[in-house]
Amino acid sequence: MTLIKSISGIRGTIGGATGDNLTPLDTVKFAAAYGTWLKAENTNQKLKIVIGRDARLSGSMVSGLISNTLLGLGIDVIDLELSTTPTVELAVVREAVHGGIIVTASHNPKQWNALKLLNHKGEFLNAEEGSKIIALAEKEAYDFAEVDNLGSYFVNTNAIEAHIDEVLALEHVAVEAIKAKGFKVVVDAVNSTGGITIPALLERLGVICIPLYCEPTGHFPHNPEPLAEHLTAISKRVVEEQADLGFVVDPDVDRLAIVNEDGTMFGEEYTLVACADYILGKTPGTTVSNLSSTRVLNDVTIGYDQAYFASAVGEVNVVTKMKEVEAVIGGEGNGGIIYPESHYGRDALVGIALFLSHLAETRKSCKELRNSYPAFFIAKEKLELPTATDIDALLMQIQKVYANEEVNTIDGTKIIFKNKEWVHIRKSNTEPIVRIYAESTSLKKARLLTMKVKETLNSFILT
């Protein structure tokens, strides 16, 4: 059982001992710290925040604890109830409130839950803000409201519909072109809130939707991380139904995976590539992804005579870089699309609308579109380290080994080879390990590259 505190919030497993898991006491403690921080940032104001949750089994309990803690601090709460991460992010701005909390553990299994914290822009907190909240929680420095100053509680059940309206109103979402194609799509929503939002979006786009695991019961029928090895059921169903493609979202609907018409995977890394290709054709500009994402986004961007930029790993870092370079689109290689014309957050609804627009206008099948991009493959490894290991010193040693190659040290160490291969080594923020990602023209070559770097790092540790 685990409890992990980070700048973006707190996550852990339900049940067990306080301080070691996400128990009711830990939930209240962290919610109180967030509310206390908000009050310090907005002195002499009556505060209001938005809260929403995915469909996991503990969601109602955790959400209730958070809401009542905030009410006890004198903060008004707008509860979207069953919702998605991007829906809550958009609602923070639309309702002009002071912050937001999303109750979701994203792609983690059902025993996990989390509090994801937002600022008044509907964006995740930065490192400094997150550190202040962790400090408040550790000190238990809260000052609750007297009875006449308790917060008020409101329920808003229209946020998903408003989210869909905003997506369909985006200039480059080709609603009529999509309707004219009459797509047939299978949707795997892993029995969470994507089962409410994605079929509703597709209906508005005139798409025939075949639901698979779209009941928001919280009983995940497979590992909820949308990776190929977990998606055998939808791959089979797409072929059986002779569908044009399949869409898969994670429990909080900020990641999008796509299945080709023959049941093969489009590739999570290529979700962003395809959407960026479409937007760059409409609005030329810069693009951003993190250092562990495919180089194909760089290649596609250069094809439009535009500039690509890499950020440190993490959505907050991607967003910061996107703002800095005024990117027209960006995201992460895990299927996370960030489109500033909508908002600065990963959004599977936006991704679906842009992808279908691209598919409709190119008149290609899903597989044909995938085959139009360069083929690269990413392998992932990790190396467990002795507790006292100086990871920074290890990375400096690996940089010396590859001193004749291009080296990027924004986030760990990334070595970019002249043959377009790369390897990225970075330390985990929560475990005594380093993660090793590599990309090459075949999965075998990428795996060999990760193993070679892993062996080199091991040799440094043993000497």
C-alpha cells in the first residue's frame, strides 16, 4: 500500500494505516492544506472551487471528504460529480472560481485514488505552489471557519455538455466533414467517465458509436492504462464490427489511444503526431512535447518549416514550455493532447475531435494515416539503484561516455545520435530508480539501446 505526495497533489491506495495510504484522515489533511493555501493566495475574498471525480469505487467517499473539509474552511464548492479531468479544468475558468480539485488516480488500478490540484486558470500547480501545500499539510496549519462562515455547496450537472459545446465550437474542428463521413467507432472507456463523455461527443459529430466498457461503474475490466497489451478486447471488436477505428481513454479522459480498422494500434505516441499534423496544416507555428516523446513530432513540425521544442517530463513542464514558445499544439507521447485554443490541459475530447477532422479531410483510413508517418519505436527500461547512489554523478558519467553525441540535460540526460536514435535517462521522483527510454527504427533496436545504457550504468555502480 502506498501514499505519494508530489507537487501536483497526493495519491495513494485506499485503506490501511494513516500516513501510509490514502485514508480519510490523509484526504482531509491534504484538502485542508490546499484550501488553506488558496485562502492565503486570495486574502479577504470569498473563495469558490470546482470539484469533479472519475468513476472509481472510492470516488464518492473521497470527494465527499474533500468537499466537507473545504466547506469547513469557509470555501464554497461547485461539485460536478462524475466528470473528467479536462471538464473540471475548463469549468474552473468558465465558472471564474479560485481553483479546482480532480478526484482521480488517472491510469492507476481501482485501489488507487488521488487529489489533483488546479489553480484559478484550471491548470496544474507548479513546483513552488505544490511544495507550499505539502508543507502546510505536514504542519497541520489550518484555521477552520466558525459556524456562520461555513462554505456553501452547489451541484452542477451540465459541465460535460458545456465541455462538448466548447470542443465543437473550436475553429478547426470540422464538424460537417466528420458528419459527412459517417464514421463507425468502437469506444473503450474502461467503465469510467469516458463512457459518459465520449459517446455524447460522438453523437454530436454524427458518428456511429459502439460502446465497450462504457458503464461508469468503476469496475475496470482491464488494466486502465491504455497500452496495447491491455486492449485486446477493443482490437477484436473493431474488426468484428468492421468499424473505421476505435478510441480508448483512461479513467479521467485526458489520454487518448487509437485502434486502426484492422485491430492494430495507431500508437499512443502518434496520437499527438496526427493531431499536430492537422493543426500545423491549418495554423503554422511551434510545437512542444517532452523529452521522452517520439522524434516524429519534430520531423512533422520541420516538414511545415516550423520549430519544435522539447520540455522536461510532466504536463506542467510541457505547458510552461508551450507558453514560452507560443506553441499552437503540444502534449505528451502517452496520448495527451494539449491544444491552447481550447485550454492548457491534456484533453481526449479535443484529441478525438481533431483526429476525426484530420481523418475526414485527408480521406485516408486510420491505418493509411498511420503509415504516412515515419515508423519509430520506443522501448522502456528501469534500473533499481542502491539507496545511497548519487544519481547526478551517474548521469555525468554517462554524458562523458557519449560526449561526441548531442546531449540534452534539461531533464536528466538525453543522448541524441546522428542516426536519429535517442536514449533518455532520468531519475524517478518517487523511487530509487532511473528510467531509461530509447527510440529507434525498430523495437528490437530500441530495446538493445536501453539494455546497453543499463549495462553501462550498472558498471559505474559496481566500480
